[in-house]
Amino acid sequence: MNPAKWLQRFLIWRSRHVSKRNFLLLISVLIGIAAGLASTLLKWWVHFWEELLIGINEDFSFEYLYLLFPVIGIALTI
Amino acid sequence: MNHGHLGKGISSIMHAISHKSSILPRDMTYSHLVTSGLTVGFGGSVGLESPIVVTGSAIGSNLGMLFRFNYRERTLLIGCGVAAAISSLFNAPIAGFVFTLEILLLELAVSSFIPVLLASVAGAITTRALSGTEIIFTAEMTDSFEVAQLYLFMLLGAFTGIVSLVFIRISNRSRKIFANMKTTWHPFIAGSLMLGILIFLFPALYGEGFTTIRALLSGNADFIVEQSFFSKWVDGNALLIPYILLLVVLKIVAANLTQGAGGNGGMFAPSLFVGATAGYFFAQVLQFTGLSGDLHMATFTLVAMAGVLCGANHAPLTGVFFIAEITSGYELMIPLVIVSTLSYITVKYFEPHPMPVRQLMEKGLFAGYDSDTRVIQKLDVRKLIESEIRTIAPEISLGELVEVVANSSRNLFPVVDQSGVFQGIITLDDIRTLMFKPERYNDTFAIQLMHAPPTVLQIQDGMDTAMKKFDETGAWNLPVLDGQQYVGIISKSRIFGMYRQLLASDTNRLDM
């Protein structure tokens, strides 16, 4: 059975057994957990690049790289 | 990677709530994480709070869609996502909740607080479970608030207000400058190169800048100077004070350069940095000039952070709770409230609208603070037009007109010529006396009976213009034209009906 069918079944089950109000509370907790995971991931991701760049800087001991890093970062963002 | 909806941050969420039925694109749940990590990780001088808030709200909106929640519930779930995002990023559940109210301007009924609080707490618990209880800024609180220092904090409030105002003004100016550049390459090259030079000269501007704030809080200001290009000259003498002031201004510039160049990040963390440096500067000046005795630098640094956070973001409570929570220092409550309030009042006097709201206003997309303005904005002139009303040719006689009147339930008849050009209107009152004189039926014509309406609406008029015209004339019905061409009639009663309907769906009241 495909996911859409399962969702359909779940939604029907939900409307029979769980009130909308309680379901909303449940989903809000779920959103909280998801956002928590997202921000942990984000912190790790930023940290990963910072460490990497500090490492590069130490290897080359070339301070002028600081001129370039933000340019590369924003170029990757765009 | 971010196809078009980049760098708008919080204003894009506000826009989605007011104009896009609280639906956020699915790729928003991860795209801002990836790109903002690159911007900040490589030293972009902005904060992570705006991307994480966008991510959280996209998670809320998309889960809401998946489980078939309606517009009101989806909006509430966006609020949950925003609160949880801030709460988990800074380990500050109350600040997350207040952020949703103050910065997203979400009108929540007391009954809808519970899901938002739940999400906020769940977010904080998740980060704690994964990365431990980490306090972002620690400061040793030696003294609690003394009444004798009240005037100092009042001065600091006004000072942080002015700093916030400078922050806002520079940001508005910079947004305009970057928006006027023609290609996407110009802002990128100009912005990122200038940013690179600034960071090279002043490494304290690298990334979010929390290391600098920590150094200031632990009384280790020399650390900031040490790494700098100018360390030879500034080292440990009176030049430190102007150097710190320079950092205040340059951080604002660097944050705006990062955003203008196309980097992804928010103004929340920069305002913390600006606040910390401004507070440190303020206390140093007082001490250096001998205007006050020995001051506790960390207290002034922290309190000023709240001051600028409040001022620059128009969010008095968020600043207070944010600083209290991230330092777990509730002893500071009274000075925090004093400084935040004064800063907020100062900014509000000169700059009535918060930055995200202003961004929307510049594009004509702001939906208003109160339900009334918001609902009126949502009404669409085109959808309210009644085009099925019987029109009358100018040359028909009174006899034919009476026939039309007899077969119609309306008392208003627009007169339109063959080419569709609007001529005037005839109301039942205009013909009431003549209707009962059959002898006039053949020698009186519509063109003699019609009169000009009090005013006309143009089809491209916004709802606010339409409402103004109705208010000015006191009319119940007004014709709508497209240039000279007749389109239809809009009636007040129809607007009223639609207004009621939308108002009912606008308030975020859930019966909990």
C-alpha cells in the first residue's frame, strides 16, 4: 500500500478516535521536536565549517584567507 | 539553491500568513538550514535565528498541510514552529514564545497559548537531550540591582534606543542601495568583498560574533583587540573605547553587507553583538570620565544587549526574557525591563514599524496589525462586483424602463451605451413620480432621467480606496469601471457579508 493510502487511513482513524484539539497538541509537540533537531543540525553544520576553516588557516598560517572566506560562503549560498 | 525566496526571512513568513493561506513551500524545511550554515560558517556577519525560524515555521506549515489542518490551525502551527525554533536554538523557551507574539505579530488568543508553549518546551528539551544544557552566555552576577544606579540604567535605555535607531536606519538605507543594483552579481561582488575586507581588519566581525560577546562578558576585552590588524596601536590604552564604538557601527554595516550580498541570515544575533559592544562602551565611558564609580561591566553589557534587541526588533518583552533566560540571570529583571522599555520607546518615536513590517510595506504587501485592516486588505474588489445587474441603454423610453423595473428586484440601474461606456445611473427614486404617468411613457428617455453617481470605483482600486470612497459619499452602491467601460456594481451590503465571513476565519481563536 502506498504512503498516501496509509495517510488516508490514519486520518480516518484519527477523526474517529482522537479529537482535533488533542491531535493539534500532539502535532505541536512533534513540531517542537523537529525544530529542535533542525537547530541542533544547523549548529553542527556551522561548527563543521568553522572548524574546517580554522584548520585550513592554521595549516597555511595565511591571514589573508579571512578576506576570501566570506566571499566563498556567500557565493555558495547564492 | 534558494530560488528567489532568500533573505526575506521573517517578512516572508508574515507574508505567507496574510496572503498565502499560511502555506510555505516544502523545500523551505531544509533549504535555509543548508545555506545559512554556509553563510555563517564561512564568516558571514549575520545570525542563525532567522533561518531557523523560517525552517521551524515551514515544518509547522507542512505538517499542518499533511494532516489536513485548516488555515487557522496551520497559522497556529507556524507559530509553534517559530517558538520551538528560537527556543531550541538559544535554549530559551519563554523567549521563543514571546518572539512569536512580538516579532511575528501573531494574534493569539489565550486559549491558543498551550500548543505554542508545548512546542517551545519540546524544542528546548530536544536540544538539551542532544547537546546538553549549554548556557550561551555566562556572566558572574556580583550585585543585584541598586536603586542608586537607576539613573544609569535610564541613560543606558536612551543610549541603546539611539543605537537601535542607527541600526534600523543603516539597514533601511543599505536595503535600498542593494535593491537598486541592476544585476545579482553587483550586490554579491560589492557586498562580499567589502565584508571580506572588514572581517580581515576586524576579525571580531567574523560570523555570529558570540565569542566577542563572551569575551566582553568575562571582562576580557583585550582579546578582541589582540586578533585585530590594529592591535599594535590599541593595545590596552584609552584607544580601546573608540575601538569598541567603531565595532558597534561596523557590525551593523557588516551584517547589512552580508544580507545585501545575498548571504542568508538574520539581524537578531547582530543586534545582540551591537548591544553588547554598545553597553561595554557606555560603561567604559562612564567609568573613564569618572561620572560614576566602579561599574560591573558584565551587567551593563547584558542589559544593553536586551536594549538593542528590543529597539532594533521592536520587541520589548523578547529582549527581556531572552537575556534573562540565556544567562539564567533573573536578578537582572528590573534593569532589563527599564532599559528595554526606554529603548523601545525611543525607537518607536522615530521609527513606528519593525523592520520586517517595513520591508513588506515597501512592497505594498503589509496586511496590517489589527484584524480589521487585515480583513479589508484580503477582500478583493474584483470578487465583490455584481455584474449580473440589468443595464439600460441611454435611448430607451420611460415605458420600456418601467417594464425593466417591474421585472427586477433591484432599485438601481446603470446606464451603459452600445460600446459599453458608462453613462450614469437611474435609481427608483428618480422615476418614482413619473412611473405613474403613462402619458409620459413615450416622450421621456433614460438619458434624461439618469444622473451621475456620487463617485465611481476603478477596477484596479484597492479595497482601502474603495472603503474610503464609500465612507466619503455615504453611498450604498457604487459602479465599477475599467477606464470608461462599465464592469459592474459593488454594494456595501455585499462587502459587509464578505467581511463578516473573513473576520470569522481571521482570528486565531481555538477552543481549547
